[in-house]
Amino acid sequence: MAPAPTATHSVVTLTVNGEKHTLPVDHRTTLLDVLRERLDLTGTKKGCDQGQCGACTVLVDGRRAVSCLQLAVAAEGREITTIEGVAEGDRLHPVQQAFLDLDGFQCGYCTPGQICSALAVLDEHAAGWPSAATDDVRPEAGVPPLTPEEIRERMSGNLCRCGAYVSIVRAVERAAAADRDASAADAPGGGDDIPADASKEAVA
Amino acid sequence: MTTATRGTAAPGAVGTGHTRIEGRDKVTGAARYAGEIPFGDLAHGWLVLSTVARGRVVAVETGPVLGMPGVLAVLHHGNAPRVETQYVGSLGPPDPVVGLFQHDRVPYAGWPVALVVAETSEQAREAAEALQVRYETEPHDVGFHPEHAAAYTPESVMGQPNEAVKGDLEAELAASAVVVDERYGTPEEHHNTMEPHAATARWDGGRLEVVDSNQGSRWVAEELAHLFSLDLASVRVRSEHVGGAFGCKGVRPHQVGAAMAATVLDRPVRVVLTRRQMFSVVGYRSPTTQRVRLGADPDGRLRALGHEAHGVTSKLFEFVEPSAGFGRSMYAADAHHSVTRLVPLDVPTPTWMRAPGEAPGSFALECALDELAEKCGVDPIALRERNEPAVGPVSGLPFGSRNLLACYREGARRFSWADRDPRPGTRRDGRWLVGTGMAASTFFVGAAPTTAAVTAEPDGTFTVRITAADVGTGARTALTQIAADALEVTPDRVRVRIADSDFGQAWLAGGSMGTRSWGWAVLLAARELRERLALGGAVPEEGLTARSDTSDVLAALAQKERHSYGAQFAEVAVDVTTGEVRVRRMLGIFAAGRIVNPLTARSQLVGGMTWGLSMALHEEAVRDAASGAHVGADLAGYHFAAHADVPRIEADWVEDTDDEDPVGIKGIGEIGIVGAAAAIANAVWHATGVRHRTLPIRPDRVLDAAGAPGTPGAGAAADGGPDRA
């Protein structure tokens, strides 16, 4: 590694999952490559490296962003959350648990991006943000119901080639329900896409 | 050697939903894929692909690039280590693209011409982009059409006859009261696994070690041993987590380039393909045109079934997408004729892609049957039931279990098919025309020789070692369940280690044969171990290991028509103003043997159906005739189904088993896609009265067809062909 700073490198301090990392980075290096190649945080995936697949989705200051389109030097001072920072110790986040229980993945490569995106979707929805699937976008209409159509629309930046979408939508629905009301989480028929026996089928 | 003598009927892990063994690692980001395993002193390789479609390389100007920061080497045809490409591997000769940098010829756009290796991936990438390669170009031909002068008929497909003939097709057609004679077209399609191909190679104590993303580590090890003229014992390939495969993750230029560079530099080298590179070096599904001729009596009983398909191969190498074979085992007819012909072009060689042959072939034939049903005035399910064969229609061989009729019945019941008004173009929901359609699916059932070892550990746990691959199928979990039942223990006492070529010969994740082949071997070894443990005595410190090899038991199986089956149903809505087709729901009912893990099996079947939806409406790689290269070789230019495209899709199954397989497995990797696109196309006809015979059913095609004279109304059509018309 060249000594830093130089014409081609800068020393940056990145805050990732609450931990500060100070390191020299090549100016060309994306946030994605710093996470994967320098900080050994390989949970964030590289699917296309051009902002088209969503596999590299992380949270930057709480908002979802594709880390392949962000230069590492531009991420200084931001709070970055990767998939490694989502669980609380051994306790999975409800979104992670729902993905696991409902088999919201197959090969698993898009999964960290789907989960990070889902976390942001739940926040965006709770904040009343409309989407292209929202029927009534007037501010006074309030928070739109988080229907399967809403989830599909809001999650569409995250491709899954295995075709796990049906289970992913169910997982996001279940996590949203858990968010709203913990007691509703296990209620059968919580959404039109959740067969009553779906969760019973899985032996954790 | 134990033999399979009985089914495992005892209640146990098999048949019960089980979350993925590695699931927690996958939802927390802990699972490491091939490009994510750390290596000390790692160098990064970046491929450079040809920008011309035909010609030769006259100069690779390495000088300026070698002076760039961090650049360690530039490999090309003038300096690369020699590899041996004249061999026949376990699945045939290699695609010539793995003969990396062995000559100056450029056979197609996107052919690898150099590998730049540098200390960091940024340095390698910049140097690769800066590398000047000079070419002498020649005229190229990338235009696919069935009347191409170079079209020819291959002898065989994977050792099976390419052409099947029974009876006199022309005579039966002439004697038929009702004839359907139509052409169908499917485009070039790409696997586009979410994880790009990645391999790290290094030499360790005289052994070539490769950490890879593949669907068969033993297979890739064998290929690398051939290529680098090594003993198989001198190659080790591992591939623990694989971010999708679908047929494209065998030996490819990334492993060969990494091994070459590791040899030259004597340090670990990683080569990761870019998304764009994947479009030209890992294979794809050939475009097809298919002519289907059906002749029937007025009641729909088939007299003649003709299916002539054309596909593409490269001028370098023969690969057959065997689309015409779909009907051979499906429908009784007095005369059958099916053959697939090839047009060699200056394009990359196609390869296996989820349900090779069956996916495009089922689209054509299952649509043609819907057209026949319409002409005969017979319900599409009744038509298929009427043509259900008693024995293999062409082979005359007996069937293994064939529970297709049960799929129709259960599917029709759950989809409320009986309430369907067969008339097309009559249901409106606002600006949408709504329709439903169905199609049948089938996929062959097979198993290939595989070895496994099961060890009883002193602590009371068990370790299974097998060179299986879990490419997202859930194989690791299914094998854990199978081993647990055979050992009569709970799954938490079984540790399944896979994807290490050192574990021995095994079939790969392909042909829907993975779990069946591996499960068979695991079961035999586990049973033998249980018998030995039953003799009593303490487990020694190094454990007690039983091994199996299924070669003999598989060789002893009688010839039979072994298949899984399914019935696919779809409801679509077609926007009459924009031409957009939306799938509203899909239902697939399958008879696919014993289902080991309902949770992951449902995911796999739904995933296959999602591929069918994607094939029907979205996927299409377009080649520019002038440059010979793709237009938009990325995930924006090549759209496959995203969340918003995919509605409620349900998959379920009827009681079915395979009496020969000791677990009863048939295989479920591919059948989900088979027939799914046809069910959607048939639903589009039911909605609009227009037959769409060319995939994908794009909005412009829907609008063009709707604007044609005589439409909307039955009989109009958007005819088959690979062109952009």
C-alpha cells in the first residue's frame, strides 16, 4: 500500500456498524470494495458493480444505498450499517429471522442486500413515504397499507435470480407485522400471501 | 456394498420442513462465497475480452500497461502457459473458451484475449481497460435463422439420438381432421447468477488449490487436471457457498486464468468475472425457432406429432439445446418425428441452462396443444388426458411412476379450472383483458455414480463427506435429513461437509440429478455404518467410517421412462392501452417423487416457475448484427423478473415416489420452469384472442398484434422467430 495521503490515496475514517476504521484508500475504490477487500466485511455482495442488482445495498445514515456506486472517500462521516451489523449479538433481527424461517432466499447471494433494503423499506413506509404502488399519495392520506404490492414495488431494486421473491415478500410482511404488533406476528392469514401453514412447516 | 432394497417409510426428518443448515450464515452475511475467502499475498486478475467478432490478435501492447502501478503480469496468447484442450471430460470435450490464450484467433466478440494481474483489483481493472489490443478483422455472421445455409443436423445430444422417428408423420398429418402447423421462437437467454464467477488459485506443496464458485467441485477438478496435465490427486477444488449456478458454473476462463497466473507469479491469484463479461464467457441458452405440426382426429386424439427445432452453436464447438425432444415421452401419437438442427455462428458456445431443451421445447409444444384444443373445441386438460400414453410413445419402454393426471386434477381443482369460459378475449377488468391458461411439464429423472463417506465420531455425532454442491437448492439440508433418517438420529447430530473435490467422485448439481445421486450414496453409506455400529464396540478416536459408491446399483437399473411431471396454471391481465402483460397468479402442481424438505422444495419449484414467468415476458439478449456483440450486456439491458413482476405463485405436489431410489427422490431443480412460459402464453391468448408465438411477450409485440387486421379475435397471431419484429 502506498503511503498516504498521495495523489491517488487518501486516509479516511469510516464508521461501519458503529466501529471506526481509519485507513488509506485508493480514490477509485468504492465503498463496496473497501467493505469487502479491506475491512473483511464480505457480507455485502457484489452482483453487478454498476448499481443494477441491489446485492451491495447497505444503510448509509439509515437510508439504503448501493455501495458499488459510492466512492469510499465520499462515505467519510456517514454511519454505515452492513448486514454484519443488523443482528443484536446472537439475536437475529426480526427481518433476518423471517427470511430464515420462511426461506426467503436460496443461494443467499442477494440476501444481505434484500435484508438491508427491507429494513429501509419498513422505515420508509413507517415515515409515510409513498411508492409507485400507492393508491392515494396525498399527505393527508397517511401511511399507506403495506400490501404485498407495496412491498414488491419498494423491493424491486433488489434482484434475486433464484426467484425467491414470493418468500421474500412474505418475510417482509411478517417482519412488518412484528414491527406493528408483536402479538400479530404469528397470526395465521396475516396477509394474502401467507398460507396459514407456512411457518408451521419449518422446523427451526 | 449394500444394495437398495426398501423405501424409508419410517417417520423422520425426510418429508419435514427444515430451515437451511447454512441459513443463519446467509442472513447474517457470515457465509463466505468464492471471492470472499482471504488469502495472504493475493493478486488480482482482470480479463480482457475481444472487441471484434472475428479475426485475429495482431498485437497486445503490454509495455505501457506493465509500467502502470501495481501491475504484475499480462498474460496473452504470446506468453501464457500451454494447456491441453484435446480431452474428453466426464461431460464431453471442453468448451474451447477454456483453452485460454492458446492462439491468436478471435472467434467471437467477448473472447478472452488477455489477463492483467495486479496487486489490487483497482489497478488490475484500470490496466485491463488501458490495454491496447490490435486486431485484424474478418467478416462475421451472427444472424440466426432456420433457413441459414450452414444449418445441419447433429448426430446425438449427450449420447442420445438427436432425431426420433416413429411411424409416418406426413401420412398421419394428411389423414388428420385437424392440423396445427405453427412456428415458435425463443430468444437467447442468460443465466445471470447473482454471484459472478470467481476463483482463487494457488500452488500449495505441489498441489493446485482452487477456491471456486461452481456446481461440481470434483468435475471442475477433473477438468483442471486435464487442462494443466496434472494428476487428479494434484488438484483440489472447493466451493462451499455458491451464489447460483443454473448450468453456467462449470470450468470457465476464470479458474483457468487464475491457475495460469498463480503458476506464472507463484502466488495466489483471484479472478472474478464482471457482470458484462458473464454475457460472453460462461455460456447461455441458445435462441430457438421451432416448427410444431400436430395432426388429430376431431376429438383431439393425436395422430401426428412433429417437432423440428433450430438452435445456435458456435463455429468452434457443438452444443445442442435439444428443444425438439420434449414430446417424445409426453404424448401418445401414431407418428412422431422430432429433431433439433443447429446453425453455427460467430458467437459464444451456448451451454446448459435450467431445463435445457425442455424449457424452450415445452413452450412450443404446450402452446401448440392449446391451439389444437381450441381448434377441436376440447378443453386443454381433456385434450392432454386424451393423449396420455401407456408406455413411452417413442421408446415403447414402461414408465416409472407417472402421476401427471393427478397433477391435472389437483391443479384444476385448486385453480377453479372447471369454471373457465373457454372463449378468448371476453373478460375485462377495467383496462385489462384477463385470461387463464395451462400447460404440462416434465423432466427426466436420473442418477449418476457418486461416492460418499459417513463417519461416526466418538462424541456421538456423524460427519458426512460428499462432493455435492449446494447452489441454493438446499442440498446440504436435504442430505442432512437423509443421513439423519438412515442413521436413525436427529438432524442436529449430523454434519454434512460438501463441495471439496478431495471427498471423491460425485455427480454435480445438474440435470435435476444432484440430490437424488448424492442422497442415494449418503443413504447407502449411512446404512452400512449403522449396521456396523449395531455390532457394538466403541467408536475409535479417529471415528468409524463407511463408504459407498452407487456405480453398481445404478448400472443394474433396467431401462425405463423415468420422469417427473407437473401441471402449470397461470392467470394474466393484458393492458389494452400499453400492451403490458401482468401475471396475476400462478399455480404449479407437481409429481416429482418424494419431497425431502417441503420448505426448500417449494422455494425451488416456485423459483423455477418464476424463471418461466421471466422467460415468458422479460428475458431476451439482443445481438447487434453490425458489431456482433450484445446490446446492453448488463442487468438493465437484460431484464429478468424483479419483485414487482412476480405475483402470488404457489407450488405444491401430489403423492409420488420413485420405487428404485431408496429415498424415493426424483429431482425438482428444473421442472418448475418447464411449461410455465406456455401456460402464460396460453393465458395471454385466452385474455386477448391473439396467439403470441415469440418470446418474450413484450408490450410492443402485444400492441403490434392487437393492431393487426382482424384483431382482436381468435386466429390472429404474432408469429415465431428470433427476429425483433
